Amino acid sequence: MGQFLPGALGFLMLFKSDIHGRVLFQSTFSGIIHGSFAWRREGRGSRPSRR
């Protein structure tokens, strides 16, 4: 059990960081898409209120 615990902990940390990275990537990607849509809707002259 003493040898298994660090491996499981490392795997859990890797898994957690992978999920966090995916969520971060998805939110950033959707943010970019929504931002570009809002920018197109408002037109090039006016700035989008929130980015």
C-alpha cells in the first residue's frame, strides 16, 4: 500500500490537471467564438462591451 499510494496520487493529479486543461481550453475556445460573434453582430465601428 505504501508503494501504491504515491502512484495513485500522481495519477490523480495528472487526471485532475488534464480535466482542468480541457475545461480551460473549452472555455477559452467558446469565449473566442462568442467574442467573434458579438464583434460581428455589433459591427466593426463599435467595440464589444465585454470580452
